[in-house]
Amino acid sequence: MRVVFFGPPGVGKGSQAELVAKAMDYNILSMGDILREEIRAKSTIGVKVENFLQRGSLVPDELILEVVDDFLLENRGKGVIFDGFPRNLHQAIALEQALSRLNEAVSFAIGFVLERDEIVKRLTQRRYCNRCNAIYNLTSGPSIKPGVCDECGGELTIRGDDRESVIVERLKVYESQTKPLIEYYSGLGIYRPVDAGGSKQEVYSRVMGVLDAHHA
Ligand code: AMP
């Protein structure tokens, strides 16, 4: 199966992608993680995209689609979760076309739904490991030792774009560019909304409910 996870920033897409991928032995394309790694490595693509991430705007589609093409070829025939891609209609159509060239298609697009106050709260409390990308929340899911990653011992930091001014911009970008995917995937009959409220485990059960229904 190929499953798209989308929604506003801070709804827990990344954490859910990790859980589902582990349970189902899927690979994840996490566009944000890939871009942050490129920036850290100061690669050609990293230098090009850094400003966009800092401002909270979308990276131009050409750059994103280059990364995706490589990933699709490497993951042909495998179960995949697309986390944070597509993020606009052009990307969604490009994904559909690229998959159909490989005789594949998106099985479901799961849209995570959460109210704005809760999103802002989660983002400002989010910490991530800049070594292995593990995600924590200061209140609902802290690391055992403050500031230190449970998985790899790396240092936990606040993402530069989790500052309040950038959060506002990212929410605007979601509303204007990503939200139209609801209509697009509804039209294809594969949109599945999932309530992102509650604990990680509760949300995980809802996601698995959607995916299990596919096998039933
Ligand atoms: P995320 O980690 O998914 O919150 O993504 C962090 C940032 O990476 C976004 O605010 C964008 O600047 C950039 N980004 C991630 N995915 C995409 C995408 N599919 N298209 C364009 N920009 C993206």
C-alpha cells in the first residue's frame, strides 16, 4: 500500500508515520526530514531550500519532485508512507503520474484533523533529536532525561520553524495550499479524515482502523 499522511503542522503526522511504518514494515518518505538533513549536510539542495524552511513557506515543486523521483524508484513495489508530501495540488498530481508510470497508485490519503489552539500548543512544546529525528513533546511525551534523545543519546532541540511567528505562516500555507488536497483525494474516493486529538496511541488506533479496513 502507498499511503499519504497530510494535515496542518504539529498534528503528529511524523510520529504516526513512525509507528505505522514499524508495525507494517513500510518505508517512510518524510520530506521535512530529508530537507533538514540536506540543510545540515550543506548539500547543493540544502543550500537552495534553507530559506524556505526558515520562513515556513513551501520549497519549490521542482526541487521536491526531484527528491521524490529518486525515492519512488528505490522503493518500487514496497509499502510506503508519504509524510508531508504532497503538500499542494501540483505535487499530488505529479505523485499520481509518477506512480502510475510504475503501475502503482496511492491507496489512501489520511488527513489529520486538529483544532488550531492544540496545534500551536503541540508545536511550541515539540522537541526533536537533530541526530536521529525522533520526536518528543515536553508534556505529553517527554524524553526520560531532559534534553537527551532516548533512542540515540543525541541532543534535543526546538525546530527553527516551531517559533510562533513561523507557525502562523505554516498554518496559512496549510490552509491555502495543502487543504485543497481534501477535495482532490475525496474526488478520487480515497480521502480518510482521522481525528488527531488525544494520545499518540489513540490516534494510532484510528489510523490502523483505516488501514485495516482496506484488508478486510
Ligand atoms: P515538515 O517537517 O513536514 O513540517 O516540513 C518542514 C518544512 O519543509 C515545511 O515548512 C516546508 O518548508 C518544507 N517542506 C516539507 N515538505 C514539503 C513539500 N512537500 N513541499 C514543499 N515544501 C516542503
